[in-house]
Amino acid sequence: MKTRNYLRLMGILLIAASCQSEDENAPISVELRDRGEQSIADNELLMEYFQTHFYNYEDFEANDPNFDNKIVIDTIAGENQGKQSIWDRPELRAITYDRFDASNTLYVLDAREGVGEVATYADSTLVTYTSYNLYGATFDNAQTPIWFNLTATIDGFARGVSGSRGGSGFSINPDGTASFGNDFGVGAIFIPSGLGFFAAPPNNNIEIYGSLVFEFEIYDRIITDHDGDGILTIDEDINNNQFFFDDEDNTDGDAVNNFRDADDDNDGVETRSEIVMITETIINDDGEEEEVEVFQSFLDTDGDGVSNHLDDDDDGDGIDTVDEINVNFNTGEITFPDTDGDGTPDYLDPDS
């Protein structure tokens, strides 16, 4: 298992995006559609697309070592009249979930399963991709593997890549090119607008309220701890809905959601000091032994069912933790008084 305390490289599909017109100074007026109604319209369009298009499944089934493992989608017509539609292929799966008070269905075509570890929506993933609209107009691509921080991509891409497996033997050559085994995952994601850019595409190559297709190859993934607080990012999805930007995912209500907040309850004690960490010896990517701190368990000093890192009164004595510690606002140093001298700092001592 590979773990990093931060991401060195970011994906380029950002959640925050804004429309641009040919005249960048011209005002833009976009009618904001109802998300539920748009979801129904998007799904109908995708269903029609699946039933009238096929992909080169025969190439994947042939296992030809010279095959480039690229998905090719075409219309069922003419000499392709007998092809099996995408809709009828067992590799197509649907994922339906609520986002922004509307239910949306995302579709993933698993053309080939990799042999590596399964990626999650919280990971950084090493991928190549080509993205286009339902009419075949390409708007972005990366043919050289690039690291994508899935928490910073559009929601449909993160959820679509989640569940895919990478490959083995990936490495960077001295000339900057990449080498990898021929066992990586290959797939395509079909994203309704509600899980994409909706009314705010980042450029004119993407339609407003347009559904998107991403063909991708996944080579590797890295488990993330974005804020370095000892709790893996995936474990900071408080309501477990595979999205990190709900109000529930910002325990202290500040401007930073938990997965990027080093003090999740804003009590003055960093999250890393409110959990149990242990030291383990691992073999790093260079094949050498390395000692690292890893998460072991949560703490709940007052037994109220709320872990200390989410509890603003850790000992349950009615006094907020922040009022039982001393903060030097000039240096930022924090000290922990022990008024009764029993060896337990006041903020963890209900009888201090």
C-alpha cells in the first residue's frame, strides 16, 4: 500500500469552473435549469447513445499483444449493423446517487480490469485519458500519464475512476518517458451534466448542460492524507457519501473542510494529537526500510461517542477544550496546563 501525506501533483479538472464567451468582456446569461429535470433529460440522452453506439469489444476479447488497448466508440450503422450495443454489454455498469438535491446516474464501461490496487474517490490516480462530448468533439486529453487528485476533479470523473484497478511495473525512464506492464485498467465514463460542469463549463469546447465521455487508462494510485493529520482522506468523509464538500464534512464550520483541516474541531489541539499514532517499519518505493507514523485508533476521552478530534470538549467537563489550553498568539506555541498536577492536562481531565 502506498501512502503520502500530501499530493505533489494535482489533477487539471477543477470543480470550480466558469463559462467564457468568445468575447470575454461580454456578459453571459445562462438559464439555470432544475437539476432533477436535467438529470432525467441527460439520462434519456445517454440511454439513446448507448443503444445506438458500440465499442471495439472484439479487440479487447481477442487479447492480441499488439492491440493498443484504446477504446473506440462508433455508431451502429452500415457495416457495423450487427455489432452489440454498449447498452447490451455486460461491462457497462450504472452508479446512481444524489448530489445537490438531485439523483443522477453515472455509467462506467469496464473494458479491461487491471491487476493493481483498487482506486477510491479519495486517491491520487495516475491516468491517461481522452474526453469528448456525445457528438465526438474532443475537448481535452492526456496521452502521457498524469497524476489526478480525485478530490479536485469533477465529481463524475472521481466516482467513475473509483473502483478501477491500475497495473504493475510503472516507472519513469531517464528520458522522461513512462514504462509500465501491459496489465493496467481501461475504461470509459459517461457523465451526466449534473455530475460534470452543469451550467458552468470551463471553456467553449464543452456545452452548457452537456454530458461528457472520458476514456481512460489507469496505471497506479496513491492513498492520500491531504492535510497530514494522520487520518486518511477517505476516512474524513463524515457522512460517507463519497463527496468531501458537504456541510457535514466541515465539523467546525470554518472555511476548510475536514480532509484539508489540520484541526477538525477548531479546539486549538491539532487533529494529529487527538488520535493514536504508532510507528511502523515499511519498505519504501526505493526498496529501503523506513519508519513511518501510521494511524491506529481514535480517542474518545469522555466516552460521549464523539472522537476527540471532532469534540470541542474532550473531557466532557463543560469547559471547551480551547479554554483549557494556552496559546501564545505571538509565537503560535500551545501549552497544556495541568492544574491539579496529576499528569493529565486540563483539557483531558474532567476533574482538573
